[in-house]
Amino acid sequence: MLGRLPLPQLLFAAILGIAGGMYIYQPIFEQYSRDQKELKEKVKLLEESEEKGANSA
């Protein structure tokens, strides 16, 4: 026994804490994912426009 909490209760508390943290920060993770996707699309469009400009010149 670790301190006054038995191991199963300690593991349950740890799992509950991790799950709660993920639930709370989920909108931040989703926003980061959306921002990264938009950034990749912008870079792709920029590269395509540069290729068109280089080909026509």
C-alpha cells in the first residue's frame, strides 16, 4: 500500500485525471489541428502559384 491509498484506487485516480485533462483541453487540440491543416493548404496554394508564375515567365 502506497501511503494510505491502495494501488487500484491510485491507478483509478491517475486514469481519471488523465481522461479529465484530455476532455478539458480537447478544444485546444482541435483548434491546433485545424490551424495546421489550414497552414498546409496555404503553403500548397502558394507553391502552386509560384510554379505557375515560373512556368509562364
